Amino acid sequence: MLSRFIAGAAALAFSALANATPSDDLHTALAAAMAGSRVPAVGAVILRNGAIEAQAVQGVRQAGAKPAVGADDVWLIGSTGKVMTVAMIARLVERGVLSWETPLEAMLPELAAGMRPEYRKATLVHLLSHNAGLPRDLRNEHTMVRFFADARPTARQRLSFVAASLKDKPASKPGTFSYSNAGFIVAAVIAEKAAGASYEQLMEREVFQPLGMLRVGFGNTGKGQNRGHQRGRPALKMVKLDDGAPTMYAPAGFLHMSLDAWARFNLDQLAGAAGNGKLLSRASYRLMQTAQADGPAGLDWGVQPSIAGRAGPVLVHQGSDGNWLAIAALFPEQGSGALAVANAGPGMGADQVLMGLFGQLFPSLSPPKKAP
């Protein structure tokens, strides 16, 4: 149903495509990757030396319709937006509004009596690195479906979600990695209560405005915009789990934005790795971009020593709600990276399209991995 984290280079099997179209011709690379596919549109950005080196889009906003996708169109970026949620919380930690190490029972005291004992000592670091033991989503699908039609403010919806989630049986032993969207909803509620503002307000204030990120929104894209697709058709309504996610799921990566806005955030992450980030302290970037001791994730980057035969370290994330697919890959030591997104999910072959595209781009982004 929801967005996913890529933890291994094998999951992005680009190596067989490494000698394809030259990476400096992004438009040609897009055309080659999309040839023969069912994906209506793809957008991509190459990042290098602190700037957007190339940006390109190709295709149509909706299958069977004429409007071409434009350079300023918005795309749903799935779980690659989780890192933005982390950045917002890191800003609050740096100002003393929150603490990385406060136990969950102290951060949400009104829910402490009802939460399972396994979760009571979980911290923000555990929640944002998928180490709190929480299931991926609510186990009760009937409760999940109700959020699609819930008219309450999203902050109130999330509080209801968290109250139910903290009663769910753990998916793994706390302290071990188990990918969880629920953990990010819990962290967002903690931030909302501590800062006295909604997640949406906090993201605008703490992340989007400081980085000049324009054309950003929460939930699915709207009428007349670029739309996601399943089974060859545009996904226009969200009423059940197979359709995507409810809007209140934004902290878990349910954000849409322009390619420029997405690039601005990731450029700041590259700058932060080099000690020149605008948004956060060096310590916060380091925490986000360093894998926790017992798992493949930082907060919330997947951290790999290499990818598809290219030298790392590499920060990676993939996200999909079934209607879109987005992948971000950054090479901090090279000051380079690439972002790519399709307005269709893996069920329409978007994974193969984006893998083919990255296979063309990676050789220009990082040198070959050294032989052991």
C-alpha cells in the first residue's frame, strides 16, 4: 500500500544498464528508459557541485490524455519524503523543543497507560530509524480505511491513529530494524504536541520556507495536475487501501512537490554531508546520514557502502503508494546525486523504467567500486 525503503544495492539492480545512453543527455536517457513502457511520465534531476546540473520531464500527466507533463508539475515522492519529516524534527531538537532520547511514555504521557510496554522506552531515534518495533501500518485494516473519509483535521486523525497503533502487537523486537510507516506518524504527533502546531504547519515553517521549496503539498495531487496511475488508469480517488494512502499519512512520505523543490532539499543534504548545510547542524546531518548500529538505516536514509558497482557511501530511498514511484540516490563524497519519479507504480513497470534510467546515470555520478 505505502512507500518503501531500499536497504540493499541488489534491490536497485542497475549494473546491467551501466553502459547505456550518456548521462549528460538527460532527455535522451529518459526517452531510452521509457521506450516500450506503460509509464505515462517520468521526471528526473541530476545534482552536482551544489546545484541542479540537469532536469528533464517526459510524457503526459494522464494516460490517454494530451496534456504533456511540465517542468513545474508536481509529483508524489512517497517515502523519499520521510527524510524531510526527520529534518523538521531535527530542527525542533536543536532548539530544545524535543529530545532524541526522551522515552515515548514521557513524550506522550496521556497515551502511556494504553500503550504496549514494548514501546514505552522507544525514542525519536528508534521511531525514525525503524527500530521501535512498530508494525508497518495499523494491523486493523478496517480502522485504516476509515481515515480516507475522516473529515477531522489531520492532526486529530493522526492522534487517533497513534492511540490505536501503540496498542498493536510489535512487528519485531524493539531495537531491531523493521520498516514502519506507523513510527513516523507517532513521531509527527510528538512534534505536533510539543510545538503546538500541525505537521503541515511545522513542515512549512521548518523545512519548506528555509530552503525555498515552492509548489509543495500534502497528500495526493489534485484535479488538473499530474496524476499517479494503477492498472493503466489515473488514480483519481482515494477510498480504500489499494488506492493509496489517506492524506493524514503525510509524515510517512505522502507529500507531492515540484522537481525543483525535491532537488533543493536533497542539495541541502549533500551540502550538510560536506559541512555546509543550511537547514541543520553538522551533528544532525551526521545522525540522519549514518546507519544505526543494528540496521541499514540512518534517519531515514538507507546507507550503503556501494550501489550497482559504483563507489559509495550512498544514501538511498525509494517510495511508492502503488500509483507513483520515486527514488533518490546521493553520493555525499562525490557531491552528486540523482532523483527520479514516475507517475505510475511498479505494477505498470515504473521500477524497470527508473532502474534503467539510473543505470545510465550512475557512471557519471560516482567512480567504480574498488575491487576487494
